[in-house]
Amino acid sequence: MSKVYNKIESVTGNVITVRADGVRYQELAQITTRFGKSLAQVNKIDGNLVSLQVFAGGQGVSTGDEVRFLGHEMRVSFSEDLLGRIFDGSGEPRDKGPALTDNMKSIGGPSVNPTKRILANRMMRTNIPMIDMFNTLVVSQKLPIFSISGEPYNQLLARIALQADADVIVLGGMGLKYDDFLYFKEELSNGGALSKTVMFIHTASDPTVECMMIPDMALAVAEQFALQDKDVLVLLTDMTNFADSMKEIAITQEQVPSNRGYPGDLYSQLASRYEKAVDFANSGSVTVLAVTTMPGDDVTHPVPDNTGYITEGQYYLKGGRIEPFGSLSRLKQNVNGKTRKDHRALMDAMIRLYSSYKETLEKKNMGFAMSRWDEKLLKYGLLFENRLMDLSVNMPLEESLDTGWKILAECFEKDETGIKSDLTEAFWPVN
Amino acid sequence: MTENKGRVVSINGNLVSVRFEGNVSMNEICYVHVDGTKLKSEVIRIRGDIAQIQVYEMTIGIKCGDEVEFTGEMLSAQLGPGLLGQIYDGLQNPLPVLAEQAGWFLERGNYADGLHAEKKWEFTPTAKVGATLRAGEHFGTVPEGPFTHKIFVPFHLLGTYTLKSIAEKGEYTINETVAVLCDERGREIPVSMSFRWPVKRAVKCYAERLAPTETMETKVRLIDSFFPVAKGGTYCTPGPFGAGKTVLQHTTSKYADVDIVIIAAVGERAGEVVETLTEFPELIDPRTGRSLMERTIIICNTSSMPVASREASVYTAVTMAEYYRQMGLHVLLLADSTSRWAQAMREMSGRLEEIPGEEAFPAYLESYIAAFYERAGCVLLPDGNKGSVTIGGTVSPAGGNFEEPVTQATLKVVGAFHGLSRERSDARKYPAIDPLISWSKYKTVTEPVKCAFCRNILLHGDEIGSMMKVVGEEGTSLEDYIVYLKAEMLDAVYLQQNSFDLIDADTSKERQRYVTDKLIVVLGSEYALADKDSARSFFNRLRQKFIDWNYTAFKSEAFAKAENEIEMLYADGDGKLGNKAERLLKGGV
């Protein structure tokens, strides 16, 4: 028997308060307004005064509207039927399929016991050289893609979704432009990956509160798949929008802001999502890749800054390329020692030379004379950027490594590369 | 005593208000009953008949009117044999036991005893019946791993006691009575091998607190020689993300010459704890020849675990450190990261609607940080032995900017500062401790004058380096250029160290002294070098020789051979020892 109330005490932004008894913290309610029904979630109880954040927003809510408490917290249905489906931030279908109500699972569940985790040691192939070769993605890793708005981060995510060797893809879109949503849908269905994908999409025009639900729903579903021995890749875009929604709600509820208006628990909130990345001992895994746009390309902005402390490295997308310098995969050494024996040495040498190229480029721009060595570096930098860094380049790791050797051979002598001679003997291309 | 009950009246995040009858005390532990489970909480504010409590678990599903049971006890740690080698959460629940009980996830309301209740320990009495004892004095021992674990009169017993009876040598569990004490009024108090101690109170059962004078070797050259840490001292390691804070602490936990290491993973990644868990049982402690895990305790409250127990975890860790110090052992507590602890305080402060201080941290931030670090110290124990607790905390400043409140509050109270810099870590210069901004008040393993000599070269080299960025190599004199090369070489061969190489990572103080002397010869000499190109190539070769030398075992054949090559190269460059260096090496100033 659910309880119904129809005296709303206050409406502030997206938060309403009602007087009600026996309500549980974080319980869901349904509110019926002139625009239809919406979910609302309890986020504060003070005596019998209950605050709820209304998913559809406070707009048009009347003090006489009906609030019905549902007696359970936010849940999401879990079954194989999810695959290929698209939902919104309330868990309602966004496609034309039926609503799913079987096997409901709570979202935002407890964290994994650290003793039940295993050390991440499997590579996740993406066929993008800048990832596979230089900053290898590892199964169960959590990595953000730091990017300025305007960079092709959603294109990158779509490509990773299509090419990564994961069993299930869960895509969580927050504040997504509608065109981007259509783009993802089209790309994934053209690429034939839709049947292994579940999408939770909040578009920019949807209510703010729903945005906050997306990561939890996506990760709850991913976790369930992982417990069924699946390797799941969760793609989130864009976590800055998620943080901004939290900020909006916190300020509405008059919480003391800590840094640039963000609530004091920003770190914990982000961490509890990212930490869902896991490799279960003797079962599946969850890998998280999340776009974090940096307002004004500022990595010290609270969202990227806190993210950096939580995640295991970052991909830094700049000028349409994954930058080799700002990017880092902290777990790459767990896997790149057992791919091919030239992998590490070649990676190090190519990055070192690329950094010399950058210095030379600077010198050139300042008008200094170019030596023969400088010319070599300039040629090398250009080839590197075109053949490996360009985001459209698509090839398996082994081919990337071979390409790397070819570039070196076109530009340098063996002993100029600083690679141990037994490796150059074995891999230097003969022409 | 435990009849005290209350009812929930409001819920906001993990802060719950409770209307109570009777008396409650500040920091008392209570349990919220919800759906058949009991959620552990702590009283953090009392106003009239309302107590505000922070719940150590997720508060989802709590409703007004839910029953709250007060225990009358403060948050405490169970102390006794069996702590070593354990992996605890912030409230001293052993994680492997929780995994057995609940499986994959840390289900709320699931608790377990910190110590194994059934396990038998070989007890040997060391005090005679009739002996006079005080809190913190021992009356028996049990062997625990490589250590002799002393069994104490519980720290909370005030006054003096007479030992009325004591158990025979034999096997007992931690809860069996092994002795009966008699207080001044003749009341009998049975004691077992374990007792509880409130974690937020410092243990003060020592005779005297001593100044930290003995250097704790970490085997990291940059630390031991330039920015040393003393046993019983404190230090902090602030740095932006990716600068290598955790790797540095990891190295320290392996190589530091202390008896026991307690690692407190406070609000950090679970993956890093897994790494320690996987690696440590396999590693051999060179001091005892046994698994490294046997001297380690891990307190792990990762970032996704509830924030209130994150705040408790540093206290749980330091209490265990103090307990082992009481046995005359040297304990190192590594807290990674204290910023997450400070943020936990900030979150609670915000919920309590306290007036915020700088960056919304609570006004008491500084005094709490100071009180925590003050629990470190070298002490003289009642039995005449010495023990120490050394605390090393990492700090994760927002945006890598050291001007923020947590870093500044920490710098006020620590004895050494190891500031990590983004520039050094980007240039892959590890450990990325910036020698130009770091400092230490403790005693170096080499000699202060020699350190000053080397630092001077570094400073001078850095000045020339920044000048060269403006005027270019062409505009720099050969003399200055050589100083610059010397500074670069010193950095490359001494400050930088490969923490993944077994020999290089483990540089003893004898070796540090030896290498420093050799470096002073090389750096304090004039060379006959014609131009910049020959200077660069000369120092490059020298650098390579030194690095090779670093990878040879101390005093081995290869070591002597590599040293000989350095000397040959030195002679090749026609090195003439300068006056200052000569005086230094002779022991003058």
C-alpha cells in the first residue's frame, strides 16, 4: 500500500518538500503534475519534512500535486533483454521497445571488497595505436579522456565501442547533444555493435536530476554483466556534466560549496562511480572510460583535478589527437611486457625521439639554424603524427609496432634510436 | 549501561539526528537499526536531546523513528597478538573475513572481530605474582611472526596494580584470562591478552618522550642524504596526481629499516591496495628473512568506501602503531592520502552546517592535523627500551598547488617536507622530489657540510640552467656550462634512483656515504676541457659510468671494477681536486 500526499510545502529549483511519515532515505516517489508523471528521489529527511529531487524538474509543479511514495529506492531491471536497448535517466525506454521490470537491481550498491579483486593484467585491444602501443588500456582500468569541448571525443568513444574486444558495452550519455546521441546510435548500429550494447542516455534538454542517475544505472548494469563472467566496457560522456548537475542540486539545497561551487563531496562522489571498475577474481570485469571535458583546457579545474587523483591515468585529447605527453596509462606496465618483446623499448624510444622533435620544432619556430640531426627529427615527427597519432589510423598492435620500426628506419640509423642492439637486429626492416 | 536508546529524527547524507533519552557522550558508538541490520555510527554533536551521528555505512533506507542503540563506548581498536599481516577496513574489520561472510561486496551492517578469537598463542609469563604493575607494562609475551609480542596491562587502567595471579606458560586464546590484577582498593581485575583502546586518544603509557635523533633509513638516496627522516619523526609528501607519491611510499614500505610498517590507504584507489596485497606476501624482508607481509598491517579504506570510516581509518592505524611501539619496536605509519582524510572532515563539517574555513575546510582542520602527526614520536618505555612511531603522510593538493590549506597545515607540524613536482615526474626523473623546495630538520646519513656542498652545486646549476633558456648555450661561459653539467650529473646519478631495480632501490647509508665522497671528488674538481662539446661528452660518459656503478652490488667485484672505470675516466679528464672539496673530504669545513 503506497502512501499518497497532496500538499507540497515548498518548491525550490528541482527540489520539493512534503510532510510525510515513514519515508525512507533515498526512497523513490512518483509525482503527478500537469505535464504528467515524474519520478522523484528523497534526498533529505528532517522530522516529517521530506525533500525530494524531482527528475523532471520543478517547473510547473503545483502545491496541490499528488506525491506517491513507492517504497523502494532507484532500481534498474537486469537481464539479457537489455542488450540493444536505449533508456533515459529514469530507466524508461528511449527506443520504442517495452519497459523492462523483471529482476530489478538497486543502483549505487556497495563497493567491492578489495580482497576479492585481482591485479589488472589483461590488455584490452582497441586497434588505436596511440592507445594499444603507447598507453595500453588494461581490462578493469578506469581512465578518463581529458578533452576541451569541440574535440572529437564522442567519435573516439564510438570507435573504441566498435573495436574494443569487450563482451558488453554500456554507454552512459550525460548532457549529450541530441545529434551526438543520434551519431552514437547510428555508428553502433552500422558497426553491428548495437546488439552487445546497452545505452543510458540523458540529453542536454532532459531534466538535470536524470543526469545524475546515468552513471549509477550504467555501472549497476555493467556490474551485473561482469558477475556473469562478461568483460564489460563502460563508456561515459561527459562526467563534467554529471558533476555540474551535482553542483546544481547541492546549491539549490543550500549546501556549503567547497571549490568553485562544487559540493565538498565531489571527490567521493566521483570516486564511488569510478571505483566500480573491477576485475573480479574468477569472473568478469568492468572497464571504465569516461570523457571529462576541461573548461578552458584547465587541468586544475576541480572536475579533471579530482578525476586525475581517482583514475589510473588519463588520455589527453588535444588537436584531434591523443597527446603522447599528457596521456598516461598507469597500468600499462602490467601488460606491455608480454605483448611483443620490442613493445616497451620501441615505445620508449619513439616517445623520447618525439620529445626531441618537439624541442627542435620550438627551435625552428624561434628561427635557429637546423642541423642534419634536426632535419631528421623534423621528418620523423611528421611521419609519426601522420602514420600513428592520427585518430583515423586503425590497426592492430603488431602492425603499429611494425609501422613504428618502418618510421624509424626511414628517418634514422640504427644507433641513433637508442634502442638496444639485439632488438634493432631483430626488428629493423630490410628494404 | 547499554539500555540507552534513541529514535531517528532526520537524515541528511550520512549524517543522522537522533532524539535520545538518558545520557550519551561525544564520540560514543551507536547502531542504527534498519531492516534487520545494525549500522555502526559515531556521535559527533550533541544539542539538547538531539545527538547528531555520522553513520559509517550507506544511509539508504533509514526512516524517521528507526531505533538507535547507544553502546556507551567510544570507537576503539582491539589490540593484541594477531594484528600483523592483517588487512583491515577503517573500522578494523578484517576484509578477508568480510569476504567470507558476504562475498564480492562490502555489504553494510556486516562486521567482524579485529582479532581471531579461536587462535591459540604460546603465552610465557614474565612477571611474578606480587609484582607491582602499571598500564603499559608487560607481564607476559607471545611470539608473533618474527617478533616477541608483549602482553600489557591494558592502557586504560589507571593507577598501580598488584599481580595476584598469572597463567602458566601455555597456549591461550586472546580472550582467556591470563592474569588477575588487584587494584589499590583490593578489587580484582581479570585481564586477557587483548583489550580495546579508543582510537582517537593518544597512548601515553611511556616514561618519557625523546627527541627523534636516529635517522630512519629509507634507502632512497635523495631522502636519506638530503631530506632525511628520523625514527619517531614526521614527514609529508605532497604532489600532484601522477607524480609518484604512491610508488614512493610503496618503495619506502619495502626498504625502510623499521620493524613494522602500517600502510593506511585512505580514500585512494582499490587497485593499489590489491597491488600491495599481491606483491607483499611474495617479497622477503631482508632484515628477518621472512615474508614482508609478516611485518605489515594494511588499513584500507578506499575511495568508494563510506566516508565516515575513512576519517576513522587514520586513527585506527596510528593506534596500532602506538601499540607496537610500546613493545620497544620501531613502527612506520604511511598514510596515503591525508587530503582524503581532510576531505572526509570537510564533508561532515558541511553536513553539520558549520561555518566553513578556507576552501570550505572546517576551522579545526589545522589542530586535527597537528594532533594526528603529534602521535608520532620516539619514546622511552617503562622497561627502559626505546620505541618509535614515524608518520609519513602524502598530501594530494588540488591542482598540485601547495598553497592550499591541507598542505600548509601539514607543513607547520612535520619535520621533513618532500615536495613532488610535476616537472620532474614529466621528465621521468624519479623519485620526483624537488630538491630545490624540499627540506628536513633531521640528521642526514652523510655529513651536513657535504650535503650543503652538493646542494650548492644543484642550486647554482639550476640558476645557470634557467639563464641558458634565455641566452642559449652560445651565450653561456664554459665555466658556467660545466657547473650546469655537474648539477645535471649529480641529479642523474644520485638524486634519481630506479625503484624497480633491486640493487639501486636499496642503497644503504654506508654506500651513500661512499658514493657521496666519490661524487665530491668528481664535482669538486677542475678539468682540462677545451669546449662545450667535449665537456658535454665527458660528463655524459662519467654519468653513464656512475649509473652502471649504481646497479652493482656494494663492495662486490663488479662494484670495484665500475669504480675503477670512473677513476680512469677521471684521470683521463685530467681532474684536479679543488681546495674546498679536499678540505671536505679530509673532514674539515
